[in-house]
Amino acid sequence: MFTVGIDVGSVTTKVVLLNGRGWRYVVRPTGCSPRQAGHEAFEELLGQAGLSQDDISCVIGTGYGRISLPFIDKAVTEITCHARGAHHLLAGADMVIDIGGQDSKVILTDGRGSVVNFAMNDKCAAGTGRFLEVIAAALGSDVSELADKARGAEPVAISSMCTVFAESEVISLLAQGVAKGRIIAGIHRSVASRVAAMAERLGKGEQIIFTGGVAKNEGVREALSRELGREIIVDLRSQLAGALGAALLAREKPVRKEK
Amino acid sequence: MFTVGIDVGSVTTKVVLLNGRGWRYVVRPTGCSPRQAGHEAFEELLGQAGLSQDDISCVIGTGYGRISLPFIDKAVTEITCHARGAHHLLAGADMVIDIGGQDSKVILTDGRGSVVNFAMNDKCAAGTGRFLEVIAAALGSDVSELADKARGAEPVAISSMCTVFAESEVISLLAQGVAKGRIIAGIHRSVASRVAAMAERLGKGEQIIFTGGVAKNEGVREALSRELGREIIVDLRSQLAGALGAALLAREKPVRKEK
Ligand code: SF4
């Protein structure tokens, strides 16, 4: 029995194929057509596994682009899929912190993969990957380089929470000759403190897993860990948590859309 | 008896000189040194009037840069100065809506120039002049051209309140071929609705005066007027309300700093 989960995020589309023993996946940029990205990633994964669409008993879609996918059997919210997937990656995790390209969320679970409570920010770019992108551009860097450049640097205080005002602050810190590394460390702390505040309103997690595109940034992970006073685990596959959760739910509670 | 009010804003510095019969003023960019801008504008105005610093009985500073002015006798908050100055410009005004380069505020007064209540936003770039600057840049326009370009256009809906997300939305609306004028009209409405919400929390003003750099934008004035269902008066001198109020307070309650 094969099931598939497709997570169409604002930046990347993730597809996970699950069989009895293991899972495989494909990640690709969402680009400007979530529908096409979802479809192509799905076909690519089927091709790699030598399967056809008929071999798949259930396909669940999640992520902001899930509504654009005509071929899925069911759409499930990101929160539910994330919690389920994160539990598979780290058994016993009771909090998932997810920072994506344009939103951030914290999910408190029962430690068995079900959601107890959650908080989400998709209204304000501060505390999301977008904040890092804007600042990286102002620094003439790429987001992928931020963690390396900030390694070991003492964070400088960034007083503005707002992305736009923080960007100006960063430009004026640069003009004052403050080292880039210290500025970036300050920016990592800013993202972390915004998201940590959201986490603390939900209650303290004991086992925290950090997912989403920003989880690849070691500087943000460390800053989050410092803010929350907890170790925070990043599984290298953590950006797949949503798609994996969708595939797991497709196996546990299969539905089949009339076609 | 001469008094002076100096309003050091984030974008421009305004200095007003008051004598028994009338007032004159100087406006100049604040640049990166509020202290220098305040000092030079003050000297320039004294020079124009053929006065020296000793002829001035009291100098009151206001605006975010007031703390950088060593030569003032007293610093008074923007809110108090604005309310006082706006009342002078429009006798009977009981609400002042001020949208500046990086903040916005609404002041409810007693109609005689004293503050009853106020609300202020200086944390989020949305609903400030900064929002307009970011969007103008994305459209390849200058803020000063926005009102002209939007004249008569039906506003397009801008769903993101956040400056950063609205900027992306604007870029994608452009790519879809939506007319610039309609986009700008939508942006004017976005600023207006954000500030109108702040005004409505304070209660309805009967006589509203609109001040600050953004008051020069006729499109924002119209949108505000539509949102609040009230006529909104922009006095061409309204950006001077803070400095004028400071000079009036310097005349009414003079203090002299020991030097
Ligand atoms: S604070 Fe800044 S980043 Fe947040 S919503 Fe406002 S403009 Fe956007």
C-alpha cells in the first residue's frame, strides 16, 4: 500500500511517498504555479519509484497551495500534517516550531502526534523567512550564507521588530562600521525572540523540533534554544514534516475521492 | 516677544518663529544628523528674521530628534505640540490625524487645543509614509507622484496589511497587468484603513485636520475621508503643526533653561 503527501509551500513543494517500510521524497521550487509544481513533483516521484497514479491508495495535500491541486483525495491543514510528521521524525516531540518562507507557527502536541494548541503568524513578515531574506538582501548576502557569517559573533541589538524598520537599522549599523557577523547574529536573535514569544504563550514544550526552511539556519536554531532555554532538534528532513505527515495520515485514515 | 518651536522629524526638520502678529518658518531635510539639522534650520530662520538667539525668549523642541537639541529650553512631546498647532491652523478641530515618515498618530482634542486621548503607531511600517515609500519604489515611482497617478482610479484590493507582503502583492499585480493607478489607489486605501481603524478606536472627530508629510497626498486624504465618512481638512501648512504648536506653547508657558 502506497500513500502520498504533498506539501505546497510558498517557496518549495515537497512530496513524500510512503510504503510499508520506508519513504522517499522529492523537493522542488514552487515557482509561480503551485498547481504545476505539485503535479510535476508528484509525477517525478512516481517515476523514480516506478509507480503509476493507480498504485497510490490515497493522496493528501497540505500547505498554502493545497487548494490548487485537483488530483488529491483530500486536503488537510498544515498544522495537523506538521504535528503528525514531526512526531514521526522525533518520537515524543511535544512542540513543533516551524518557520517558513512567509509564515511561522508553533504547534503544541500531546507527544503522540496530535495537536493540542497552536499559534500562527502569517500577517507580519517579522519572525518569518521573509525577514531574513529582506535583511540578507540589504547586507548583499544570500540567506543560505547567513548562519556561516554569524558564527561565533556577539549579536548586536536590533531595536525594531518591523522588517522594514529593521532593514533601515541594519543599513545604518553597517554605515557605523558594525561587523556584518554581529548584525546577522542580532537578526537571528530577532527572529528567534519573536517566535519564542509565540511559543511561550502556548506553554513550554519539553521536546522541541524545529522545521521549515529556516530550520536549516543553525544561527536561528541556537538563538531559539537560548531564548527558550531548551535544546531544539533539527532533523535534516524536517522541512518534509508537512508532506510526511500528510502521507502518514493518508495511510492511517485513507479516503478516496470520486474521480 | 519672539518664541521658537523646532520639530525634528525623521524626514524633515521644521522651525517656526512666532512674534505677536504672525509666524514664519523654515523646513529642511533632517538627514543623518538631527542635531545639525535642528541647529542649522534654527540659525537660518534667525538670519532671515534678522534676529539673534538672545532675542528669543523661549525655544521648545519636539519630534523624535528633540533629545538631540542642546540649545532648546524645553522638550515637549509631539502629541501635545501637534494638538496645539493643529488648533491654531483650524480653530475647533477636535481630531488630528498625523501620518509621518515612520509613524502615524491620531489625537483627539477638546476642540481648544488640549489632548483628550491619542493613539500612535511607530512599531509597524504599515500605515505610515514608509509604506508608501516602499510601494512607490516597487512601482518605480516617487512618493510625490503617487496621488497624480491614482487620480480617478478604482482601487484594487490589497489583501496584505504588512508592508513587505503588500510589496510582493503589488509586484504580482503589476505582472498580471493591473493598471498602476488602480494599484496605487488600493495602496492609498490600505494606509487610510489602517489609520482610520486607529481613529475609530478613539471615537469620531467632528472636525478632522490631517497633518504630517503624507497629508500632501490627496489620494490618502480622500481615502481617509471615505473610510471615516467625514470631511478631512488639509491645511497646506499642516506639516508645520508640531513646530507651530511648540512655538505657541513657548509663548504661553515660557521657560528659560539655565545656560
Ligand atoms: S511590523 Fe513590519 S513586518 Fe510586521 S506587519 Fe508591520 S510592516 Fe509588516
